[in-house]
Amino acid sequence: MNNSIKYIIIIINTVIRMVVIKIITLVGCDTESSQMKYTTDAVFICQFFNTGFLLMLCNANLSQQGGFGSLFNGGDSDFNQNWFSSIGDTIVGSMMFNIYFPIAMEIMWFSMRSAFRLKDKIGAEESGTKCQTIQQYVNIQCGPQYFMHFKYSAILNITFMTMMFGVGLPILFPVAALSYGVLYCLENFMLYYVFKQPPAYDEKLNNSVLENLSWAPLFMFGFGYWMLTN
């Protein structure tokens, strides 16, 4: 069961990302920079809650805490041995799945683009294409548009998850480093050989992400102290 949950979490995160981006795009913002910032923050918050908090709350036992404690009658009242062998294992598994999931997604999108290009050539005349206009041909042959917002959201989610549970699950630190390495190599390759030329982004999104990252150590101190004092 834990193995399936690892994959379900990442799949749900992908669906959340697509839905949030669609909603913010429909609502719109005053500037492109503002829209990119809001999209990055919204996608990160939703994914972080789904990956880090929802799994804990579903298995938490807060019956002795009063208030809303009666709503949470799970099997884990603290970071005990059962939590590390069940929830902790699921978190590590989902973070490890993050390493090769971006590669798998790019392979899938590459296969789809190749299929559309092959479909355009099969049965075509001497021109080698069924397109009636130059723009139709360009749309099939060119790469996808580059979006930076959900790339930043993925980095934020990896960082906060690692800081939040890394003290009790130290394997998350090398897993996060490997995830960063895969994203760095993959993004550089895709920017050079696959994506369209990206627009000239300003520094607002980058500064916003750096500001959000500055809060990650607080999660490490808080949850780290909680884990180490058990």
C-alpha cells in the first residue's frame, strides 16, 4: 500500500499544478511577473500541503488535544517507530520518485511531439508535410513553451520537505541533492535543444523564491527539535 501512495502523491501534485496554473491563468494578473509569482507560490503551497501535511494529518491521533482533535483518530500520536516505518517510508519514497519523474515526463512529452510530427509526414505529398500554412508547420516542429513557475515550485517543495523531515530522515538530504542535480542537467538540456527561446524574465520571481527559501530553516529547527526530543 505504501508503494502505491508514493506514486499517487506525485501524480496528485502534478494534477494540482495543472489545475492551479489553469485557474490563475483564467483569473489573470496585472503583469506577467505578478502572475508568475502568484502561480509559483500557489502551486508550491498546494503541493507542500499535499506532500508534507496531509499525509501526517490523515494518520495523526490528536484525540487528547481537544478542539478538532476528535477529527483525527489515526494511529500516530507522535514521531514514533510506527510513524517512521510507515509515513516516513512513504515520504522518502515519494521524494526518491521525484528524482526520475521529471525525466519520465519529458520522455512522454517528447514521444507525443514525435508522434504528431510523424503523423504529419505520413501520407504527405512531396513537400513532406500535410500543413497548409507555415505557422501550422512551425507549431508542429518547434518545441514547447518554457515556463519557469512550476520549476521553481518543485525546487521549493523539495527544499521544504527536506528541511521539514530531514533531521529524522537524513537520507532526504542526498535525495534532494540528487533531485537538484537531475533538474539542473535536464533543464539545461531542454533549454538548449527542446524549448522555444524563453522570454526575458525580470528578477522579481527569482527574488520572491529566494525570500520563500529563507523560511525553510524554521521548519528544520521546529520539526527537528520535535523529532530529536522524542
